[in-house]
Amino acid sequence: MIKASSIHIDVKKYFNRMKITGLIFPCLFIFLFISCSQGSGKKNMEQGGEKTEMKVLSNNPDDLTASGEEAFDQFIHKFSTEESFQFERIKFPINVIIPDTGHEGMAPMPDSIGKYDWEMLDLSYDSTYLTRPYDQYYQVVRFEDDTAVVEIRGINNGIYADYYFTLINNKWYLVTLYDASF
């Protein structure tokens, strides 16, 4: 026999979940709306008849910021497009955490990748990756002191990876990665 108090508790938990869910979906909608509108603003600015003078940065990642550090966005562009540069900027052997394909649940396990086992990594990102029909994901870069973390999160597809970069002698290096994608 079910007690009335246990039903009351279950109903209360249900309504609390509904409140939380009711907050999450509008926030996600607002985030997507802002992201999409920012992209169309750039497109309209490029197509508009009004010419605006903009400072163009060199694609040379050796250009330094005012503090003498390498600019991360320029670094990541060259890192993603030039294989020799990528090999120079990874601290091999690199320690990684990847899914164990031999384990039924693909539990994450530590591993190490040597220079000769490395495959070219492309961390360039286009906002269309969020809306394409398959393998949708978004990418965020978090900065903290002398560390940058490129976070890649899939949308309902199992993509989940973090790439950790550290500033060493004013240059960015990939030092470790965590890939829990399945």
C-alpha cells in the first residue's frame, strides 16, 4: 500500500524538476538566439555598402600581445592548419584521457601519445557546426592565468573533449587532452 506522504514527496520532486527544466530551456533558447543574431550581424556588416576601417591582425602567430605573449586566436589558427607547427607546439609524449574501447562502458583511461602516433588536430570552429544536420557541436575557449582550455561539446551525439594549452616562454603549447567522446 502506498502512503499519501510518499506520493506528496514524489509530486513535490516532480514539480521542482519542472521548475528547473522550465528555466533551462528558455536560457538555451536565448543563448542560441543571441549566437545566431551575432553571426548575421557580421554577415550584414560585410555585405553593407558602408565601409568601416578595421585593424587587421596578421596571421603570423609570432605576433605578440602588449604583454609579450603570443595571441591565442592567431596561435590556434596556425596550430589547426599547419602540421609542422602543430608538432612543434605539442609537448610529446602527451598524456591523454580517452575512452577504453576494450571496456564495455568505454570508461575513460589515461594513456600517452607519442609524436609518431599523433594525428593532425583541427580546432578551427565555424558557427555552422552548431546547426549542421549531423555531428553538431559548440566550442568554447576558457582562459585562466597562463592556461587556455578549448572545450568541445556535442549536441545529443556523444562529442565531449577538452584540450589544455599552457603558455610556456610566451608561446602556447598543447600539454594534455581529455576526450570522453563515444
